[in-house]
Amino acid sequence: MYHIKKDKRCVKSADAIVAALEQLLEQKGFMEITVSDIQRASGVGRSTFYRLFDTIDDVVTLVMDKTFEEILCYYERFSFKDFTVHWLETVIASSNRLMNIMGSGRSDLIVRSFRRNLQNALVAEAEESLKDAYYNFAAFAGTCTSVIATWDELGRKESIEELADIILISLNIDQITGSGSLAVGR
């Protein structure tokens, strides 16, 4: 869990840690990165790191939470397919760090963050039971992440629109309507 207070020093330190992790992800695999690496690259002390984050996973969670919060701002404005395309565009734009994390076997961090943010943003719209909505959110988050990983493994040949269609077909969402589509189980 991350613990970032709204004070300028905490935010500045957290930003330096995030930037250091992103820089390190360009140089080596996620599982090879240590807190000491992040500390050296960020210039932030070890005690500050642990005051803001419990683990390196929490730094990734913060980055993913910010990314998904931004993506979900668009959910109500788009059809479900357009939302899926927007999600893919945003995630793929940050593909180096994302692919590094997924390639390390830690796609669970991405899925968990996306699912949690999706649940928080959309659970009020769910007409079915909360339990069913959570399963639908988990299925969407897992499918999106798996499709991106497979797309990367197969040489990134399909367009983003084709990936969105693959996701929607995989989830058996045949009528792409408005923002409530994900909440309705099939």
C-alpha cells in the first residue's frame, strides 16, 4: 500500500521514486530492481521510501492507479468499444514499463489496479448484485491485460481497434452500447 500525504515534500519524493522506477524499467527487468536501486536513482532516502511505500509493488500500483483513474474519466463519455479503445491506447502508450512488468510475471499488479479502479468508478451503476459486478470487472481487467500480453508476444500486428474487438468478443459483449455495458453480465 502506498501512503502519500498531500504535502509538497511527500508528493515530490513520490514523484522522484516513480520517475526512478520508470527509468530503471528501461534498463532492466522489474524483478531485478531493488529498493536500493530506486533510492540511488531517485535521490530519496530509504526511510522516505518506506514511509511512502511498503514495497516496490506499491510504486507500480500508484502508477497504475493514476493511469487508470485518468482512463476511467472517459468511461461515461464513450461507448463501451470506444472506452476499450481509449484504455488500450493509454496502456500501450506506456508499453515499455507495462510490458516489462507483464514480462516479469507480475501482470497481477496491473489487473488488480485496473479492477479496483473500475469497481470504484462504476459500481454505483451496476444493476446486478455487487458480487456479479466484481466478477465482470475482474474478467474485463484480466482479459484486457492478457490480450495486450498476447499481442506483444505475437509481434503487435493488430490495430488497437482490432484488439478492442478481440476483447469484446472474448467477453461475449455483442451489443456495444453505452457506459453500462460492463456492469451487465452475459
